[in-house]
Amino acid sequence: MIKAVTILLALGFVTGGIAGFIPALSVKHEMHVLFPESSRLVLGLFPVNAVHNAAHIAYGLLGFLALRSLGYSIAYNRSVLLIY
């Protein structure tokens, strides 16, 4: 059960990160904060940029690495709970 949750979380992070790079799923965002040239709204709702997308993909890949043991899966799931 715990590893199934880890798989779902990891898939969600990787999918969300990739979705941020697909122009058809995101619209230009005019809020000029740190990276104005790459700031977009995924699904028209969530502001993201290339660094944010890459961080989600990396965090998702870390989740797949956490599947190597039950302890790592528990730690990953807890980190998601605490961070998000």
C-alpha cells in the first residue's frame, strides 16, 4: 500500500513537471517575478516556469528511486506530506 502511494505521487510529480513544458497545456503568464520569459500558467491555473517544472520532475524521479525499499518509500511519502 505504501509503495503504491509512492508510485502515484512520483507519477503525479513527473506528469505535472512534463505538463508544464507542453505549450498546449499552458498559457503565457504576465507576472514578471524571477523568470519572466518562461513563466506560464499550467491548465490556466498554476503559475510555473522551467525551474519549477524541472524541480517537479526531479522530485518525481526521486520518488521512483525511493521504491527500492519500504523505509525510503515511507520517508518520501512523509517528505511530500511535510513539503506540500
